[in-house]
Amino acid sequence: MRALTVVVLCVWSLSVAAAENGHGGHGDSAPGGSASAAPVWTDLPLIEMAPGRDRAAATFRLRNLSVDTVKAYAPGDRAPLPEGLRFKTDRLEWDITAQDGRFTLQSSGVGNYHWLQARQESTDGVTVASTAHFFSNPGPAPTDLLDRPKSELEIVPAPLPREHNQYRENQKRFFMLRFQGKPLAGTTLRFVSDAGTRASFVSDAAGRVLVNFPADVKPAEGQGGHGQPAANRFVLAVEHEAQGRHYLTAFNYRYGANAYARRSLLWGGGFLALGGLLGLPLIMRRKEPTHA
Amino acid sequence: MPEAAQSAVLSLSRLRLGVQLLMLALTVWGGALVGHYAAEKISNALPSLSCAYDQSNGAYCVLIPLQHQMHHRVGELIQQTGKFTLSLLLPLVFTVAAFYAFYFFIGKAFCGWICPLGTVQEGLYRLGRVLRRPFRHLSERAARRLRPLKWLVLLVLVLGLPLAAGLGVTPHATGDAFCQVCPSRLATTLLTGDTEQAAIRTGGILDFAFGALANTLFGFVLIASLAVRQPFCRICPLLAINATFQRLSPLRLVKQAHDRCEKCGICTKACPMDIPEIWHESGQKAFNEDCTLCGRCAEFCPDDAVIQIKFGPARLFGASRPYYKARIKQESPQGEPKIVRWLPPRTGGHG
């Protein structure tokens, strides 16, 4: 009996833990995005989310990069609001100290999107890792945050993913390549996912790259916020030589299962038809009674 | 200008149709114009059903932040801290303030002139007239009996279940319970060519049940709209919220008592919400909670200045006999279009 009780308690505690881990919030949830004890899947520089985030802070770890400080950027004040109604923040960018490759980003309290950048400089060149993080804050759009040059060589999502518009497999999304603030044309962008997919894409004359997310997200074991299946991590990387220096920049984020994973259009169509059938008597003409 | 042509140009309904189509474009595809990110939208607290699941819209419906805040700000914080303080309601106050900043100017016309789902239902009703489907009006009794439903939907799906989800009483999926069943989510996303929302989630029983309910409701609304005017509006929680604030907007419907009203009743026949009070009552009571300020009652009132739409002291539109005579030539109060005779009737022949 005691053994049975222990087993029941163990199962119960595991299920509670699983339920708590699976409970994401809106916006700042990262479906399957945590990187706890993850194996090395790329030698490119990464800023990966680590366990321990809430509505005002998120913890990250650096991979394949050795720096002491990371720069954080918040949306600026170029909001589409009348003068006097703008969300003001004094902290457009600030440094965060990393310890043992880990650091915590505190929300600026203004604007949803924050940008993180780690920069390692040597005599040979510059290596940059970058990512974005979504806090659920009112504030200006991240348009100026993305327009603002933050390093010599940049990969800029156009646009950033958002709560109801996350990156997904089988989806094509644009990124901008810039060098010293100007579009970088005809340059190869490397794509690597933690599922092992590798691909490359080339920027057009305007510096735009259309990235096609591969269909390699495995069936979900756990669930993120809103019942979304787990996601893969990916990194985009670009290299460029200029004035005798080598520049390497990476942007990492995550992409989820395709839009129709764990969804059924057949069931959807069936219930739509059922609703239509229920409404059918309303649109049928009733026969007038015939009088002899 | 001939009288018929003049009335066609000046018709309030035609003006409203133009505004509705413009607003449909803005609320469904307007993101290309106003911006992609939530902060760039016209508003994140629009008093109309402009859906956030629509990837290219120009504004977000106020029900989204209301549910979100009840779930994540009020419910979760009460659960975490174990106490309720008024400061928990601060985000809700900001949302309502943003809502009211828009609502003050246009009031309940957000329902009758701007809501994309309202426009879709009206379009389907017009299609039903073209297809010669029967017209089903709601009796006075039925119209009155349906009214509490929109308040129930507001209390349960918009406020209650999201709060319960935040408190951990109900599953996470109930955190945006109204969005899960809202027909506008399906209508607006399908209008952008996105079928994802019409596909039902199969990962869990509750998700599946919400999807089944949403699709059944949407299917019913699509077909019922061919014969019944504005079927979903009658239970819409946003109409309930708009009704809460309707006396706090200068834009309103005004009716003066008139001797001939009791024998007439054309206003109720013209009303897409079948409101009997616009016929039987006058003064404040005539501006009923179900009114969407579409103005059809004023258009089809045959007596001068009995029904008016006013903004503060300014009269924006008022009933007039000449206007009524011209309007009734175009369509019946119930919206049946009159046959336009482009050629003079044939003379002679049989019968």
C-alpha cells in the first residue's frame, strides 16, 4: 500500500511539474524555446534563452562566444503617436554583465520587443551574436529599433515575429542584410537548425533575403503557450570581408511546427457544414397551405 | 437632377455602405497601410471585432486586451500574491480609457458602421435578398428574450473564464475563451485567404470543443445571415460593452413622440436588430441597448424630425417625408430592393 502511495505521489508530482512547465503566457512564451542542457548543434555564435524567465526578465546563455558584456536595445520613441503622448524611455540601450556566459535581460518596461547583441572583437575581425526577445509591454513599435545600426554587419528580421505570427516551418520570411547601415546585395546567408538542417540563401539587390524554414520540426513532446507544439532553434549567419577585416554576424531564434500541425481542416469544414445545416431551415421557403 | 438620382446620391445607407467597405478593408487588410506591429495599429482597443489572428489587419479589438488582462494580470497575480488590490485593475483601466477615446466620438456606430463582422453579415443579408431567400424577422418577444445573452457572453467568455484561467481554476485554453468562439476570427482570417483558424485544433478535448463550437456558430451565422439580419450581433459581447457606454457618447439616436407612431412601426421593420422600443418608446428609452446606430429607422421614418441622429446638440441626420418617399422607392424597410425599371413599361399586348 505504501509503495502504491509513493508511486501515485511521484506520478502526481511529475504531472504537476509537467503542467507547470507547459504553461506559457502570451507573447513572451517561447514554445519549446528553452535551451537547458542542450547539446551543441552549431559552432556559430548564439544567444540562447535559458530557463528562468517571467514577465519582466529573461535569462540567456552565450554559446560559441566569449564576452563579458552583452548590449540590450529597447524600442525608441519614434512611435506613431501625437507629440506628448509618446512612450518615453531613457534606456534605449544598455550593457548587461555576463557571468559564466549567462546573463539576465530586464525589461525596459517600454515596448514589446528587445534586441540583444554580443560582440567579440579581435585584430582580425568582429563576431556578433544577436537575438530578439518579446516582453508584453505597451509602447512603440520596434521599427526604429530595427532601423538603428547596432553593428557593422547585421541580419535584421523584416518583420519580427509576434504572438500570433511566429516563425513556422514551410514558411518564407524576409530578413535584411546590412553592412554599415547599407543593404548588402548578393551575399550568402547560412541557415542552421538544431534539427540538423542546413541551407543557404542569397540576398537580392535590396539586401533582402527570403528564408524558407524547413519542415523538420518533430512531433511535440511538450507544449508551449496556447497549446502550440514545440519549436526548433535556428541560426542565420553571414560573413563579409571589408578593409582587411573579417565580419561574422549571427541571428538566432526559433520556429514552430507548421500552421496545420495538430489542426484539422476536415473537422473544421465538417463543423462549418453542420452550422450551415442548422441554419438551413431559415433560408428555405415554407410551402403555403393549399386551400381546396 | 431627377429626384430618384438625387435620392440615390444622398442616401444615408449608401454613405454607410461606403464607410463599411472602407472600414472592412482597413480592419481586415489595413496592416499594409498602418503598420505590421501591434503598436502601429490604429488602436489595440477598437470597439469593433477586428481580429489579432488576422495577420494583416489595421487594428485590434478591445476584447483581446480585456481577456488578456483578466487572465494574465488580474487572475495570475491574485493567484501568485493571494490578495486582490485595486492596482491589479490598472491595466484594465488603461484599456477601457483607450477604448473610450475612440468610443466617445463614434459611439455605437462602431457596430453599425465599422465592425467587419457586421459588414459581412449585412452583405450576406443583401445576397439573401438577391437570391430571393425569405425574410425572417424576430418577434418583439424573441428580440427581448435574446438580449440577456450578450451580457452573459460578456460576463462568462470575456471576463469570467479568462479570470478563472488566471486563477488556475480552468484550463489555459479558456484564457481567451471568447476569441476561441468568435465568428469574426474565422471571417476576417478567411477574407485574407488564411484557412488556419478554420482548421480545428485536435491536440486536446477542450481545444477541439472550442473549435467545433466556433465553426458551427460561424457556419450557422453565414447561412442564417441570408434570411435573418445581423444574427451574431444579437449575442455579441462587444455590443454589450458598447451599450454600457452608450449614454457617455455625444453620438446618439433621438426620438420625439408623435401621434402617428403607434399605428406606423416602419422604424422597427427597418431596424436590422428588430428593436421594438424605437417604435413604442420615445426619448432615452428609444435609444435601446441593441441599437447599432445604423440610422435605418431614421431613414424609413415617414414623419419629419421624429427620429434623428445627433452629435451633442448638432443634428447629423433627421427623418423627413421627402427622403422617406425617395428611399422607399429604392428598397423596402426590410431591405428588399425594388425593381429598377430602366425601360418604360410596354403598352398594349396581353393583360
